Amino acid sequence: MLKQYLQLKLSQKLSPQQIQLMKLIELPLQELEERLSREIEENPALESGKENEDDFYENESDYGDDSNSDENDINVEDYLSDDDIPDYRLKTNNYSEDDEEKSMPFISGLSFNQFLKNQLSTFSLSEEDQKIAEFLVGSVDQSGYIRTELIDIVDDLAFTMGVYTDLDSTERILKKIHLLDPPGVGARDLKECLVIQLKRKNNSKSVESAINILENHFELFIKKHYQKIIQKINITEDELRESIKEIEKLNPKPGSAFSEPTKINSTIIPDFKIEIIDNQLVLNLNSRNAPELFVSNEYKNMLSGYQENKKVSKSQKQAVSFIKQKLDAAKWFIEAINQRNQTLLITMKTIMDFQKKYFLTGDESNLKPMILKDIAEKIDMDISTISRVANSKYVDTPYGIKLIKSFFSEGITNDKGIEVSTIEIKKELQSIIDNENKSKPFTDDELTKKINEKGYPIARRTVAKYREMIGAPVARLRKKL
């Protein structure tokens, strides 16, 4: 049986503009610059530059009302007059007074795979072998490895290039790939990569022993069972130490030795800069190449032409609708950029004030326990907004460039009843590991005892978690001769 009834329901939905604003806040500086460039290119009503600051939007009140307009016409006055729109919403200045105009040049050059292909000309290969060699080189990843199984490469050659070969022929060509630079390229695993590099070195007893260790006792080596290796290959501890030194000189990722010119993620561009001036902290938003934005006067003049015409055709109305759409988008984008900058500055200033003692001294032991909720409550913002600012942005401090997220940590109470940051505990744990006897490194139980003696009452499982977070392996893998 159907019934009709009224129901009140309270829900919150984000508008498309709010979603876009959240995305802008999340963008680090380099991606923001790309977003600004794309928006300027796509929206002709949005202009950039440092000039024309005095003529953004002139007062257009001299244009009279159109007596022939009906209810479906667009009120052009809304787009020609500044009376109801504050000037700050029609432009955004992304520059501070001391900003320099800086740009990042892009270097043209060969890709890693093309660099390898060019070296194939040093070999005398048949037409079929050349195709196989080029396919193998094309299968090399940016680390310098061929991760695909050779049997699958044989199948791919047949299906994609019509080259029918066998496993032995492919293996033979692969050995030639191993002769290319950088040494170790084309290896299928770490063991093969290291052995290839050692075979390119001058023959010596330590190199020969290192090759023997990797080829025949690789599992023992990676697990650092040194005494078993000494017994199996009948060498002294000093000879093993020399062989290990040879292995430690090798590059486990030979592809990384080739500088990829188009790799943009290798450079970190800080979004903020903190300076100490007269013992006071000064915060600036880094705008670098972010252009100043303003709404186009040319588009405003196009609308004024429509206002003067008493007879307006359908096509002209469509044109005006298009202009209106672009002006709306330009105004909103400028306002969104202003809100983004304001949000970033407020958030970072609150973090800076919260951790003032650290920023003045650079001593990580002065970092106070701080979680996202602490900052969100101080500036009355949502925790997700603080997270977007912290997760993807960097700040240039007098002590180096830091990820903002790294300033956040939980706290515990030490044996003196003082709340300390987990960052301080990790630093103390790192110090203990750095100063341990590497021939007999501390186990997690021993690390727990040491850290407890320092006044930090934490459990063994917490010590193991912090050890992993600072990148320290278990005791067995930290062992050295």
C-alpha cells in the first residue's frame, strides 16, 4: 500500500566550485603553475601579467539600460560594473615585493632507451638480430632492468613485430645488451646486475671472490651470514671484507645513473619560505612563476557593444552567453586562487607559531607533539583541509627544505611527566643505532631497553615500528664485519 508523507532530511553537498577549490589547495607550487597556465590558455577572459594594474575594471555606469530587453536577456550591467564586486575579486597578485622573476629551463636530450639504442650501432648485427636487440632495449625500465621473462619477450616479438626467434637466440642478443653502458643495464634481477658490473672491472682476487659470492652464495650474502660464506669459499675475514667493499661500490639501479632530462619530479620547489629576521619568524608564500591574474578588459568591451545594439540576433545572444560563461569562470578562478593563498598562509602561519621554538633553533627535540586537529581547531577549518596543505607541500626553512607533514607527530609522556614528540624518540633511536657496534648490532629487545633507559617508556613493538619508520633494518641485516 502506497503512502505519501513528508520527511525532513539535513544533508551537505559540496558544489563543483568547492570541489575545485579543494583541488587547488592540494596542488603544490609546480603543479599550480601548470594549472594556471592551462586555465589562462583555455579561458580567453582570463589574462595574466604584471602591467595594467590601474585599468582592470573601469566604471561603466554610462551605459544605459536596454529598453528592448526581455526577461530572457542577460543583464550586461552585472558584467560591466564594479559596484557590487570588490576589486580584490577581479584580480590576484601572486607576487611579493621582493620576488624575482625566475623560470626553470627545460633541457632537451635523449631518453634513456634512445641512449641505449644508439649504442647498438657499435655491434655488427643482422637485420633480425637488430630488431631483437631494439626490442630488448625497449623493454628496459628506468632502473635499467628487463623485468619481462625472456619467453614472454619471444612471444611478443612474434605477435607484435613478426620476428620469429627462440629462447637461445634471444639470450645471445641479451648478452650483447649487457655490454652497453651504463654497466649492469639489461639485467633481469639484482644478482645478475651486480655480477655484470663486477665482470667489467679489472681482475683481482677481491673481485673474483665477490663474483663467486654473488653467483654461488647470493642468499647467504643478502642475509649477511658471513661466517658461512668464509667456510664455504675458504677465504679469510679480511678477504671477505675486501670483496664486500667491491660489491658496495656497485650501482643496484644502473638506469638511475642516466640523467633523464624530462624528469620534473627530481626538483622540490618549496611552497613557503620561513626566515628569521631580528629574532622573529617571517613567513612568505613562494609564488615564483605564478602569474598575476585579472579579468580581460577586452571581453568587457565586447559586452558593451551588445548593450549598445537595440536589435540583437540569436547568434549575438549566443555569443554573449559564451562571454558571460567565460567571465563567470574567470571571476571564480581568481577568487579561488585568492582563497587558496589565504588558506595556505593561515595554515602555515599557525603551524609556524605552534612550532616556534623549533623554527627559531632548528633543534628537532624542540618539536612539540602536534596533530591535524590541533591546527584545525585553532583556525576553525576542517581537518581534511589541513591534511591537504600538509601532505603535498614543502617549506624552505633556515635548516633546509622540509615536508610540512613531517612537523606533525603524536606525543607520549616521558618519565619526568613531560609530553614529548615521537619525532624526538625516533631521533634518539636513530642515534642509538648509529653508535652501536656494527659487528654485534642491538636486537629490538636491546633497543627497547636502551630507549627506556633514556626516559622514554615505550614497548618493544613500538620500538620495532619506529625502527622501520626511520629505515633501519633488523639487527641481522645491520651487521658489518
